[in-house]
Amino acid sequence: MKRLGLTKIFWKIFATFWLVNIAVIFSASYVIVNSLENSRFIDLHQEAAKTTAEALIERYERGEPLRGPGMRRFMGGPGPRPDGPRPQVRILDESGNVIFQHRFGGPHGTPDYQMNVVSGAGNSYTVEAELPKPPLFLKEMLRRLQSTQFILIFLASTLASALLSYSISRPLKKLGASSREVARGTSNVAIDNKLLKRGDEVGDLARDFDHMIHQVEASLNSQRQLLHDVSHELRAPLARLQAAAALLEKTPDNPNYIEKIHNECGRMNGLIQQILDFSRLNQQHENSEAINIVNLFNQVIDELCFQYPERDIVFTPEHSSITFNGFRDSLNRVATNLLSNALKFSPSDKTVELELELGPKDMVFRVRDQGTGIAEDELARLTEPFFRSVRHGATDGFGLGLSIVKRGVLKHNGEVLFSNVEGGGFLVEVRLPVGGVNLFLFLSC
């Protein structure tokens, strides 16, 4: 069956649709047959009542008894049952006297219908009759289901269920095959374009799956590029370490080479730490919590003031407590990298400005340095791992700080924007979705 593409899902869908169709056919057949047979039953009953009444009236006018073996065939006594329903009648003469009654609901029973019958002698009689409860007509329905018409309907229902099941299970099977290709590591797995163009839920699933494949491929490419960049970045300090070690062997008493080795080891340690921070932002599962943003920024500023004791960060809060729901570690890394970058690129006699604004839809904080700015053609590449602009030449950075910032911001479904400030300096603006009030916060180290 699997060679034909008939999987478990096919049979489940087929059985569901087929059983529903059969149930609908049986229900509709019963309703139709019951309606037709019920009308036929009433017509037969009325005809039987009229025929019986005419025979009884004729016997009554001839003076013959209205009870006896001769009437059993009409009135339900022992013997063969006549075709059609047995009548339940009451006959009244012109004076309203009951001349005959059989199986009727008492002298004052209410009839279901009545009719006037004129005898051969010209006398008028009133015939009243009660309708018995109609049968279920199940045998008649089953008999009709054996007809050619119903057999064709049954076959058409089976075929329609099979086609519908196949049309649903086939694209799901294609998506399953694509997922197995991705699991095997096949690159550039393409989803059938016909599935992507479908306007139903299967098309939505195909488009979501296609988006997932592109995201996985982008993540794998990013990891491969990161591995390549890390290897390249580590090669340079390792080469310098090897050179310093070789020179130290020739002149073991020279302390400059020992200091050089210590510096390069520290640089490698810093690079590895930034790589770990960058990796943790992708892998770490943090719990969202209510964070006092003012306290968080103050803690970051205190740490940077200890590292840069001669520098100032302008950050003055109008309120001492501002609550924001987010990821504490990620926001700490974002703030630390932005402020440390601003301190690196600002002249020693200039301050770094930190501005925080809480609005009804988002929280915005801006970090501005007093440096020379960034070339316009480099702005779009600032968040690429290990990318360093021209102005990095005077610093010891590795080009990972703003990549860490971007990952932390995206973790909060936010965005980060870069721009040069007219008159000098560089501005980084971070927008995170939140609700609150507008505030501008400044504080000095």
C-alpha cells in the first residue's frame, strides 16, 4: 500500500469521510422513504376506510348483519391479512346515529379525518376514521438501498472519499519527505511550489515549514561562518604567542616578552568570553521576569565606572523604580556592551549619554558617544559577528559586542538602530515592546 502512497493518515481520513457519507446516505434515505411511505400509508388507509364503509353501508341497507365471519377479512379478524392498513372506522347515518364502529376510541372519540359516502339508495352517511401509528418502514428502506441507484451512490461516495483522502494525505506525505531530508542534513531542501501556492491550511503548513527550513539553514550557515571567524580571530594571537615564546627562548631574561605573552593570553581570554556570551544568547533559556530597569542600568554603570574611573555616563532618573518584563541577563549584556563601546569611542574628556523613555507601546533607550561616528556604508554591517569598522583600529575589540546586542534585542522581539549624530558622535537606539509612561533618565558616575 505504501508504494501507492496509501499511508495510515490516508486510511484514517478515508474511513472518516466514508463513514460520514454512508451515515448521511442512510439518514437521507430513511427520511425520504419514511416520508413517501407515510403518505402512501395514509392514502391506503383512507382508501381502505372508504371501501370498507361502502361495503358495510350496502349490507346495512340490505338488512344484513354488520358483524360476522364475512367481515373479518375487512375488520382484522382471523384469516388472511388484506393489502394495506386495516381501517379503524365509525359510520353515522343522517340522524347522527352510530350504525357501526370498529376499533374506534369510544363513542365520543375524535376522528383523524372524516368523509361523506352516498349509498346506492341515495342515503348520505358520515364515515369517521382514526389513523393508526405508521410503521418504521425499515424493510422498505433496506429494499430500496439494494437498488441500482443506491449502489451507484454508494460507489460514488467511496470514490469521492478516496480522492479527498488522497488529496489531503499526499501533500502531508511530501512535507514528511522534506522533513526527513532536512534531518539527514540535505542542504537547500525545496518545498513543492504547488503546495506553497495553496490557499488552505495545507498551504499555510507548507509555507510555515518552508520558513522553518530557511531559518534552520540560516542558523547552520551562521554557525559555520562563526566557526570560521573564530578560527581566524584565534590564529592571530596564537601566532603572536608563538613568536613571543620563540624570542623568549633566545633571550630568557627579557621581561617584555613575558608581558607580551600575558597580554595575548588576556586578549584570547576576552575573545573566548565574548564568544561564549554570543553563544549563550542563542542557547540559554531564560525566564522572563519583572525587572527594575533603573537598578539594572545603575548596576551596569557602577561596574563600568570601576573599569573606567575617569569617565562619566550621564544618566539621571526622574523616578527611582521602573518595571519592565524581560530577560535580565540578556538586558544586562545589551546595556554593558552598548555603554562600554560608547566609552571606548568617546574622547577621554567627553561624557556618554544614556536616555531611557518608556511609552505606551515600547521602551526606548539611546546610548550616544562623542566619537567620530561610523561610515554610512558600514552601518548595515555593524551587527555582523567579528565585523570591525575603520574606527576600531584604535581599540582592542573583537567585533562581537554589537552582535551580542542584536541577539539580546531580538530575544525581546525588539529592534536596534544605528545612526551618526549631526555635529559628531554615534547614536544607538534600542526599541523593546512594552507598556508604561514616558521618562527620561540621567545619572552621573
